Amino acid sequence: MKILLTGAAGFIGSSLAGRLLARGDAIVGLDNFDETLYPAPIKHRNLATLIAEPRFRFVEGDVLDEKLVDALVGERPDVLVHLAALAGVRPSIRQPKRYQRVNVEGTLNLLEACRAHDVKRVVFASSSSVYGAVARDPEAAPEPFRESDPAVRPASPYAATKRAGELLCSNYSDLFGIAAVALRFFTVYGPRQRPEMAIHQFTRLIAEGRPVPFFGDGSSARDYTFIDDILDGVIASIDRVGRVGALPERYRVYNLGGSRTTSLSRLVELIEAALGKRAILDRRPDQPGDVPLTFADVRRAEKELDYFPKVPIEEGIVRFVRWFNEMR
């Protein structure tokens, strides 16, 4: 297939491009090397092995550039895979208007171009953050988040922009016949993970003998998902979206997670064990915008995408630390 991939130089985007190229797809990759969260040279490094591939063409540019977006979508890709976004909960609290422009207006630019050029297949990267603090019985055992749960109280501007992107995809599907899949990623980690994310940051600080910022009492838990498992779900969505009879609805939402939770305290223990070094904890209060739990119910993805996460957190942390040490 010919695929237009936004956010191609990022952690997930560059990893996805490698997998797609390996199976024979042709990719036009778009990225603007935004440095809100980490330096552009890291993204250039992510692209290094892709640039040499004859079936990969890279375009430096912004999803807010309507003329550029229109030109790229006007090349009529088989599928648009939209990963480009400003990520991160805490930066979005500081810069909500900027996050709204990039994440909402940028998505709208792409969908408008798809409508104009009759591109009918879209895969949109959403986030588990859209659930916010899903109402559950605090006395009961944690229940996984279901796609049918109301996602009406996102806990940050970032989460709100991702929910807005989902709703726009749904709207364009209903109005203009664009088949769209929205994928709610649950805390993706692995080689090339963004350096400000917890696993990468903790690994770096512990390795250097520096204090680790440790928010709350350590009981907060995340559904950490290894990059290879996420890519399996994205590629299955690319192959199925818009195919007659492949999915039950023209617009569909899927959780992509490990369907298992790991507490913050346990995460630190796993990184310590993989590094062979103890952490120095800098204990701090909980932060605004954070939620106590993320936990994916992946039964819909299992049934409709053949998505079965394979890499448990114990193995994934060892793989990540191995990559981290090689990069050092």
C-alpha cells in the first residue's frame, strides 16, 4: 500500500515506518521536528535508517500547513495514518491553546483534505488519557477501561484534544463516508521511547545515580504496553480499515494496551533489577492532570483486529534497558 504517515520521525511513527517498509509498503512520512518535549536530533536519529529506503519519502512540514497537507493527501494514499500531535499531559496544561491548534486543527486539516481528495481510509492515534478518571467503585478490584465507557471528563487539555480528534473522525465518517479507526494507546514504551516519559527518564536517572521524581505514594498504576504490541494493533487497523466486511462499523474505536497494570513502585523495582542499581527517590505530591489508573480492556481488539499483546512488562523493561545501554 501507499501510506501517508504523519509524525513519522517520532517514537511510534519511526518504529511503525520500519515495520511497514519491511513488509513492502511505500510511505510518505511527514514531521516538523517539534522540540516541545525533546530535541530534534533524536528524531533525526530515528529517521536515519528509513531515509535510505527507496520506498520512503520524507517531507519536513507541519499539519497546520493547509497547502502542504492538501498536496500530500492529494497524492491519494491508500491510507492516512495520523500520529502527529503534541503529546504530554503537563505541557498541555501550560500551553492549552497550542495543543488545541496542533492536535485539533491539524487533525481537521487532514480530514478536510481527505474529503476533498476522496481518501477514504484513516487510522488516528488517540490515547488512553481520554478516559480521565473513569468512575468505578473504589472498594472493588480495578476494572479495565472499555471503549463503551463514557469519555466525557478528560483530565488534561491534551486528553481533551485527543477526544476531540476522535469525535472529528466519527463526524467525517458519518458525513462523508470516510472509514476511520481511532486507537487508544495505553502508555507505550520500548526502544526509541521519548526521553521525558517515565520509563526512559527513570532508567536514565537511576543509571546516572541521580534522584528520580516519584509522585504520590507509588500506588498509581499504568497499563504499560510494549512498542511491538502497539505496532501489531496499528498494522492490523491499517489492513482492515475501509475494507468491506473487515470491521463491523465504518468508524471504530479500539483500546491497544497490555491489559495488565503495574504500580509506580513496581515499575521502579523492575528498572532497578534490569540496571542492577538502586534508585534514589525524590518523593513529591501527585500532579494535576495525572490519573490514578489506566487499564485496557482489549477484548474488542482481540476479536476484530486479532490483537494479542505478547510482551509482559518484566520482559519489556529488560529489552528497553538493553537498548538504553546500547545507545549510551
